[in-house]
Amino acid sequence: MTDRYAGTPVGTESAVGTVVPSDVENFFDKYSQGIRVVVEGAQADTGRTPKEVVWTKNKAKLYRYEPSAPKKHPVPILIVYALINRPYVLDLLPGNSFIEYLVGEGFDVYMLDWGVPGDEDKDLDFENYVLDYMPKAARKVMRTSGADEFTLLGYCMGGTMSAMYASLFPEKLKNLVLLTAPVSFPEDGMGLYNLFTSNKYMNPDLLADAFGNIPGDLIDTGNRMLKPVTNYVGTYVNMWERIFEDKPMETWLAMNKWVNDGPPFPGQAFRTWIRDFYQGDKLVKGEVKLRGRRVDLGDIKAPLLSIAGKKDHICTLPQAEAIMGLASSEDKEFFVLDAGHVGLMTGRGAKKGLWPKVGAWLSERSGA
């Protein structure tokens, strides 16, 4: 049976009585699905590995993840995330979760979530986080786990902070793992970040004075502009392809939710991050001081694993590799994966590359 319009096969009657071909109706269903994601934002149930809060300070929370396998390694792991973006990218979805993997390998895993700063937190700086929050969280990890030492694992800016902590508080630190952690900030080794962070173009004081805390959307825009076509166009091309080809959407939705879910960056920490790190490259020069205490990365003596991605445009290889020439650790390794800043942590490549590498490296160094 055909309708009167060019012999088009009749499909399903619509609510208003117009005869609509079933394939056209399916097209509009998928189109509506995509438009809802664009307008309302991606919705996904992330961070599902069971956990409990064991310590808090201001907005920060320390999580302990419930074991899913017998504890094999006496040395607990404290994961420290960056001040920007949300840490649930480390626990994205069941089966695609770095934390779930570590727990399943028999590690006692904790994560320090900085939370969402309010207007009253605009004066928080790295000295607050490294000298106040992190030592207290580390002590709580050891008390809760019943251990005398712990592993510190820092991701991105959280890795930079972890390196500073390791230089100032080496006593109880068993291992240090840095994932895509910028330590050096050379003008010729940061790619397009030079354009955004150079004192020729960026005055962090103006932004901090205007906003107090720097909005997460503003930070995200800067990161996306490093690869604008991929981040603004390619992301949604991928979305439409998945919808119209009936491919699974759960991981795409979870990642898109995370990318657009950045918390504000405390204003004073932002000033320091841009001025002292990116513009001054003071960390490798030994010129960073936290309440008068000089941060000397040469004081790092714990076994060290630094991991970077060849395609990472946020933390380039020179930025991550610099720690190898500064730390005094006798046991140290720089491991490079063919991945980007986030792809290094999630997806099939991460399951075959980063996860087993970290698991095996720590297994050898987390005994009694």
C-alpha cells in the first residue's frame, strides 16, 4: 500500500492523523534524542564503585572504596585529583573504572575529592592544599588502613601537588605515581598553552579579581580551544554517528557529562598556578615556597613512576618527563603511552596500557 506522495510506503499513524513512514519516525526519534543531549546536557550514572566518606575538611572529602577482593597489598593508595574537573573520571562506569580495577586487584584505595569551592574559598592556595589538607588526609589513610606507609598517586594538577607533597613530607611515603602531571613549564614545550598562559596574553589577577573563583566553564573553554575542531565539532559528530548507527551511548554520555561538569578554580590558587607555574616555571627552578618552605623536587626519594601520553595536549611529554631529572629516587621510571590526556585513563587503551602498568608496578612495591 502506498500514499499519494510519490508512492512512499505507509508507516505508522501519527498523533495528528498524518501517515508517517516508519523509517522517518525512527529518524525523528533519534534526532530528538540527540537534541535533548545538546540542550539538557549528557546524563549518566557515574562513580558507582561503592565507597564511604572517612574524613572531611571544608568542601573536601576522603573516600575509601569498599573492597571487592581480598586485600593483597599492605600499602594503601591515596589518589589526589586536580582542582579542576571532577575526579569521577577515575571511576567512570562499571567495567571502565581505574579505581574499580585497583580495588579488584586487592589494593586498599582512597581518593581525595576537593569538592566544589564556594565564594568563601577564593583565597585558598596551594599552601593550603599541600600543607594542610594532604597531610591530614594521608594520616587518616594510614590510620584507617592500619599501615605505616602509603602510596601517593596524583593525576594532572593533582600530580603536580603530589610531587610537591613528596618533596616536603617524604617520611611515610612508600611510592609516588604521577599520571600526566606537569612539573616543568618551558615555553617551547607546552604547545598552544603558551598562547593562553603567557604573561603577554594572560593576567590571572584580572580574572581572579573579576570572578573570585574562576568558573569551570571558562577553564574548560581554554582547554577545548587547544583542539577546537576535535573538541567542539568532532565530539558531536561522534554523538550523532552513535545515535544513528545504534551504537552504545553510555560511555560517550559519561565522558561528555564529565567534560562539562568542571567546578570553579579557587581564585588565589589560579593566580599562583598561572603566574608561578606556567609563566614563571618556578617549580623546576626550586623557587616555589609554601609558607616559607622551599619545594625542592630533589628531596623526592620514594620509588617513582611517571606516566604521560604522546597525544596529550594538556600535559605534554617534556612537562611530565622533567621530574625524572629532578627527583633523587633511585627507583624511577618514565612510561609513555600512545594516548591523550583523558584517553590514557579510560577506555580500551587504558585497560590494556595504563591500568595493568600501574597495577603491576605497585604490586612489586606495596609489600610489607
